[in-house]
Amino acid sequence: MEPHAGMKPDSDLRRGIEAMFFAYRGFTADPDRILHQRGYGRAHHRALHFIHRSPGTTVNNLLAILGVTKQSLNRVLRTLIEDGLVESTVGARDKRERHLDLTEAGRALERDLNEVQSARVRAAYASAGPEAVAGFEAVLEQMMDAELFRHYKRLSELGGT
Amino acid sequence: MEPHAGMKPDSDLRRGIEAMFFAYRGFTADPDRILHQRGYGRAHHRALHFIHRSPGTTVNNLLAILGVTKQSLNRVLRTLIEDGLVESTVGARDKRERHLDLTEAGRALERDLNEVQSARVRAAYASAGPEAVAGFEAVLEQMMDAELFRHYKRLSELGGT
DNA sequence: TTGGAATGTCAACAAGGCTGACGTATTCTG
DNA sequence: CAGAATACGTCAGCCTTGTTGACATTCCAA
């Protein structure tokens, strides 16, 4: 392949790839500790996060966002419901659907997890500066494929508390 | 918590967190397909990547970088050696050590995996622009914790290919 | 009204993490 | 030189979290 102006050398790309690998490990390290103490895994965190984000969402909805099979999600969801962190209510309009919401205990755990994860992201943002943050998000967005990007955009536009 | 100038609002942090989640999925999607075809998983990719990066590295070294137990790494390594993708040779200076290298077949697979993963990163970089890339790397570096950052730096300074 | 699509649950299996215990070869150290 | 420490491999067993397959319930449209 002819290198040409604007073409990133192979070593730059490898560096970026390694940065993603190591950064993702750091990104999940703090919540993982809390989860492990409580006997949960990363899948539980993801479920709590997105239920918090879209209260009353259905199982199917969550499936699409998380990109796993319904059987896989169901196992996680079942333990969260048994442990009283998530509430599942039969749909009023469509009784096949289950609407998912966090209980007070669920909100508390989600808050703890978000707290430690946000702290790290906040520190990284503060240390790298606002322009770096803009670049960070721009590259990440481009790294998603179309479907993931749609989910991301939809959630972003909801605005969060 | 009193918000003050320069303090990122919670919603910005949540957006960044979700961006990391979705982007990481995209980041691994293409290599995952190739790996799955060959009956391998992400763990095999990581081993191949870092052996390629540091030819002749020892098992202990790889353990530290990957952050897994030797039992876990051993399972992956054993299949790669059996399948003739990795070669393990007894250390010359210290015969307790095993030095790991890719065979020709191992290099070929690593090249394929790197090819598709780099393609996506390259496209993202090209589309976001060089300043965004600088910001991207800056934020990722800050997101690592100290030990991971050391590994990252050591590898980066080796230079590429 | 009935057959198919959609939604969700249960069962069983595999990958790949983990801990703990142990064996062997080799090197280092007191 | 004897014994401790290091590097590596392996066995056994556990957990999380992904998968497929089979099934019940509910809705909707022909």
C-alpha cells in the first residue's frame, strides 16, 4: 500500500488500538470492584445503567441496546429483580411486554457505580482539556457502526439528569 | 455538589461513558467475526497482538500486560501452540523462561485481525481529523491507571512494526 | 377464530475469567 | 551446598456471561 499524505502509519494505528485496550480496562476497573463485592458482573452494570437512562423500557428495547440475546439478558435481569434492584411490570397496552424500572435500592447502586466511573472520566476530561474531549467523542462516534451510533444518538438526545 | 466553572455536567459524563461502551463494541466487532470463524475468542487476539508486538516475550511478561492469571492465559496459549500459530522456546539465558513468537501462520492471522481493526480505526481517524485524534489519545491515556499506563508507554516507545 | 409473529422464560452448554493446590525445573542466596 | 525463590505448566472446580433450543403467553391479521 502506497503511503500518502494524511495516511496514518501502521504504528500510529497500533498505538491507538493499544490505547483503547488499556483505557477500557481502566474505564471498567472501579465499577468492577463494587460489582464484585456485591456478587454482580459487568452485565448487571450495563442493565442498571440503561434502565436508569430509559425508565420503563422493555426487555426487547434493552436487548437491542446491549446487543446480547434475550436469554443472556434475562439471567441478569432475573437476579436484579430477585434482589429487589429492578422492578418488572406487565405492559398495560401490550401484556407481552415487561416494563423495567429501578427500585430505590437499584437507583442507589446505579448511583454508586456511576459515581466511581464518572469520577475517572471527569478526571481524565479535566486533565486532557475540553478540546481533547471533543476529539475523544468525535473519534469514538466514528468508531461505532451505524446501528450502535443510532442507539448512542438516541440516548444522547434524551439528555440525562 | 456545587457545580462550578469547568465542572462537566453529569449528562456529559454519561454521554462519554456510553460512547466508550458503544465504541468499544464497534472496535472489537470486525476481529471478533474472524476469530469466531476460526474457533477463537478475543483472548486469542490479545495474545497474538502482544506477542507480535514483543517477539520473544516471556509468559510472565504477557501475564502482566494482559492482566489475567497464568491459568487463563495458559489455556489460550496452549491452543495457539497446538494449532501452530505460536512457538514457545526455552530461554537460553534462563531456562525457566519460555520465549513466545508467532509462526508464519500466526503472523498471517495477526495480520488479518490487525487489518480489519486498523481499517476501522483509520477510517475513524480520517473522518474525525488529526486534532480529534490527538484529543482521543490524550483522554484515553488519562483514563488508564498508573500500571496500565506504564505498559502502554513502554509499548508505544518501542515504535511500530 | 385461528395461525403466525412477538415477547419473554427455562434449560443446557461453551468460552474464558477466577482461586487454590501441586509438580518440576531452574536460579539465586545465605 | 542446601534451601528459598522464581518461572512455568497443569488439574480441579467455581462464576459470569455469552450462545441455542424448546416452550408459554399474548397479540394481531387473514
